[in-house]
Amino acid sequence: MYSKFFGLSLCLIAALHSSGCQNTQSNTKVIASVFNASTNVQKKMIDKYAPQEILVQKNIMYMQEASLTLDVYQPKNVMQLESRPTVVWVHGGGWISGSKEHARGYFKLLANQGYNVVSVQYQFAPKAIYPNQLLQINQALKFITEHAQNYHINASQMYLAGDSAGANLVSHYAALISNPDFARQSGITPLIQREQIKGLILHCGIYDMNAFINTAPNELKLIEWGVFNLVQAYTGNKKDDAEFLKSISPIQYLTANYPPVFISGGNKDFLTRTQSVPFVQALMNQNIPVTDVFYPDSKEFLVHEYQFMMSKKASQQTFQQTIQFIQKYSPAFF
């Protein structure tokens, strides 16, 4: 189902690409429409695996001036439990699209394991460019910390999680909060403490923006075109500024203080080879604890965002390993 829809999506982008739309704003609208259609299919597929008896609080305002909200997913007996570790999820969509509900079924699966899950909304490029998305995540984490008691959340046991562009944003935020020099260079003041973040959960992400531009598959010009437009939109038309791209790449600013990382990628996703594997090596070079989950020898067709495709054996295994990762770094709760 997913692979057929992926092929259909590429054909749709190709048709629209050839229609003559050749500026970043119009191009990103085309790409966003396809991404959002794919997201809606994904959402319905994950919902089939979601437990029903999960507490969900939707559209909690965390940032008034931008009218940004977040959703909270919790086990049904959350009030009978001690305050639990919380997974703060930032969704993907190439910085230009997506929804905080895109993986709601997956969030319910995590909540059913006894965790809080907070899914965060943020503004899209090109209307809002870097660093606005990071500043908004910063405000969301501040809100969660200040209102933790209201939602029975343990704000000292948080895991930052993201998929695709969301993985880029949370890995970037983790570099800011663990590397004061990088935060000062970026002009961003983290509003929570590094000690609150127990780990990162990263799926199919981008960690080196300059490499993202330079390693887009030449043999697939359509993907290369899409990558160029996404980076142009997010950076405010700075895709050709290599030094700027390096300055916003978390792989460049890792220190031993960076949180432990769980990272995964599919065997048919070019980002696994060009982004995830090099990021793992960079983490290891800094002696940062890392759990990497790749499936190079799997016969399953594991495309971008494979982790949400719960009908696949690898996706189920990745979910279980995610739970084990949280248990490892929050042992007092198990």
C-alpha cells in the first residue's frame, strides 16, 4: 500500500513540476499537497493498530501570539500512576507540511505502554523560516515544564522525538541545549535544562544540511528538485550557502553532553546512507551513547518513514526497541 502510494506521489509531483511552477513558494505548495495526501493515508493506516482506551487532550494552546497548540496522549489510568516519562514528538513534512496528528495511532501505542506523549504543532516554511520552528519548540518545552503538574507529566524525564524534518529539528534543539557555545552562536536561549532530556528518538532524519543538498540522488532528479526546494523554503533561500548550512547542522556541534540517541532508518531510504549512518559515526566519535536500528539485510521494502508502517516486522521490532531505549534511560519507572 505505502510503496504504491509513494510511486503515485512521485508521479503527481512530476506532473506538477513540469507544469511550469518554478519558484520556491509555488513549488513548496505542490510538494506540501503531496506530503499531506501521503500523511492522511499514513494516519488511517496507523489508526488500525491504535488502542482505543487512551486519554487524548487536543489543541492545548502553548503559544498565544502564533496560535500554536499541542496534543497530549496518556494511558487511561494515568492519574493512578506516578508521573511518567514523556515523549515530546515533533512531526515531519519537510519543514513545509504535516500535522501533529499525523501519527496519532503511533502516539496511542506509546501511551498504551505507560508514557505521556506530547505532539507539538509548529509553523511551516516558507512563511516561517529558520530559526522560528526551533524557537517554537523551545516555547513548547517551556510550557510543558511549567504545566507538568496539570497534566501529570514528569518534566525531568523527557525524550525528544521526531521523524524526517522533525528529527532534524529535535536533533538541532538537542545540540543547542547541550552545547552553550552553539546556542550563543545561534542566538537561541534554551528555556529548559539539559538534564530534563533523557534521550532522543530519531527516525529517518536530516542531520547535515550541507550533505542533504549535495547527496540528493542525481539519478532521481525529481527527488533532487524536491530537496532543493525544501531547503530553500526552510532557510530563506540559502540553499547555496554552504557555510550557513553547516552552521545549522547538528552533526557539526556534538559534544559529550549530547543526550543518548535512538536512531533508525529504512533500507530503501537514501537518507539512511547519507544522513543517519554518518550521524551515528559522529555520535560515536564523541562517545555519545547511541542505539542504531537499521535493516540492511532485510527483505522488507522499508521506505522513508517505515517506522509507522506497523504491518511490517521491522517496524514492530523498531517500536519494541524504542520502548527498551526509554526503559534503559528511565529505569526508576520500570
